[in-house]
Amino acid sequence: MKPFNEELTQHIAVMKLAESCSESIETAAKLLTATFENGNKILLCGNGGSAADAQHIAAEFVVRYQLKRRRALPAIALTTDTSILTAHANDFDFDSVFARQIEALGNAGDTLIAISTSGNSKNIVQAAQIARAKKLNVIALTGENGGALAEFATNLITVPSNITARIQETHILIGHYWCGVVEESLNVSEST
């Protein structure tokens, strides 16, 4: 059995390497803040663990991150409506399952957070492509070199790793950072 300390050492090493993404992460935080300031919403998508991250980050925006009382912020995880997901996959295909939702819900000025550790998930790439066509901002959270998703990102964050678990651990840290910045920047402590 591999010792836990080896996993921890690897985790810490990737987190330290992610420091190279600081500028892109901070730029994305400003973009998310501006999206909410302008009365727009955040859409999020991903597969598997990245779907869980999309749902997690959306919940932090809608419910709260650290502030005990604040107004809700509009964020939708496109990964959570089983009727839409299964109907679309059954009637069409799974590659366009998120793109279809962006067609229905996305408006110019909204921001899509597209999460794919490889950057090559077809349904995430199609979502980003449709989002850009509809004039949404696209923040791409990936690993390695960003894959095919990089082409459609207005803001690309590539965690410097090819290990899915380490990339996902870094993605959720980044998501938490964004939630904290948004709460602080928008002064959303007033309850509505």
C-alpha cells in the first residue's frame, strides 16, 4: 500500500505549481464579479468529479460561501437536471448535452465556467463553443495544456499536472477562492 504521505507530497507539489496560474485565476475572479455586478449569471459544467465541482461552486454562489447572511447570486450547474441530461442524451447525443442548455439559458454577458481536467471532453468543448457564439465569457478550468477547450476560452486556467485527482483538488481550491473574492468584492452581506 502506498503511504498517504506520498499522496500529500504530490498534492502539495501541484498546489505550489498552480501558483503559476495566479494571474489567470485573479483575472477570472474579476470577470465573475463583473458578471454578477452587471446582473448576469454564471453557468457551470463538467463531467464526473468536475460535474461535482460545478455543482459545488454553483451552490457556494447561490447559497453562501463564508458570509452567514447575504443575497443569493445567480449560478446554475448544468450537470444537475437529470430529466434534461437523460432526455437530451437519449434523443440526440451526450456530446451536446451542455451546449443545448446554454442555447436555452445563456445570454450575452453571462459567464460559463467549463471544467475539464483534460480540456478535451467533447461536451465541454461544444458548450464553450456555443457559449462564445452567444457572447458569453468562458472560463476554462483544465489541466496540462488546456486541450481543445483552450481555443474557446476567454480565460484559460491550466493546472500544471496530468494527474486527474490533483487537478480536481486544485480546481476546487480555485473555485473557493473565486467565491471568497466575489463575496468580498460585491459586499453581498445584505440579505434580500
